[in-house]
Amino acid sequence: MKYFLTCTILLISFTAAFAQKEKVESYIAQFNEIAIKEMIRTGVPASITLAQGILESQSGESDLVKRSNNHFGIKCKPEWTGPKTYHDDDERGECFRVYPTPEDSYKDHSDFLKTRSHYSFLFKIDPLNYEAWANGLKKAGYATLSTYPQKLIKIIKDYNLNEYTKIALKKSVDSETKPEGTR
């Protein structure tokens, strides 16, 4: 009986881990092109964007994503004039931004990082240095979770997300080196 119970627990654990891996891989397949495009546009590494999206949105399964297309947990902030939703996070009933599409959420995430002075030092870091970026996000106050950088780094390593940063860098260089009129 003990052997049967142990085998059952192992099987359930394996099945759950496999299902989680499939959700993450599906999320990456769905949003990697947007992350690459946003990196080319703003310089936010695609690996960081994807890892944050996976973590913040629970691979697109969170209530916040389903209700508001908010993949990054971006709160309203005083300057936000768009639609809002309220969700329990660090405190009860906090205000979060609502986006018409996931693409709008990705674009706002990039702009959020690019336009706020306390994140400006990140753009001096090599985009391939995802560990420095992950630690920098925490240092700049992006997340309150003490293990946030480690979680991002693990996701990036587990799913080889730095490859999307490399793709964006290559596309960016390729578009800069094309002769005028061929773009």
C-alpha cells in the first residue's frame, strides 16, 4: 500500500509539473514575438519581458490577466487615465490598469520601464545580462517579493529565454544595416 501511495504521489507530481511546463511553453509561443518587437522598440530585454509576463500572469492564467489583459501587474499610478480594475495584491482592492489587448499590456510595460527615471540605469546594462537586469528591477522597486530576481532568473534559465533577446538584437542590427529603401 505504501509503495502504491508513493507511486501515485509521484505520478500526480510529474503530471502537474508537465502541465505547468506546457502552460509556460504555450505562453512563450504566444508572446515571444511581441517581447522581441518591444525590445527592438525600447531596449527592454525580451528575456526579462517574457519572464516577468510568465511570473506576473501565472503564464496567462491569473485572474488579473483574464479580467484586464494586465500581464505585468502594473498598478494604476496617479497618471493613469485608462480603464481600471481592483484586485488584492500587497493590499486589498488595489487599482490595476486594464488593457484592450495583451499587446497593449506589453507595450505599456516597456514604456513603464523606459520612461521612469528610477529604471534608467537598467538601460546601461548589457541586455544579455539578464541576472543584472533581474536584480536591477528589484533594486528599482518593481516588485515587493524578496525572491523576485531569483524567480525571473530561474524562468529565463529553465526556458532558455535569453535566446529571444539574442533574436531581437540580431533583428535590430539587421534592420540598421539594410540599405535605404529596402526596409
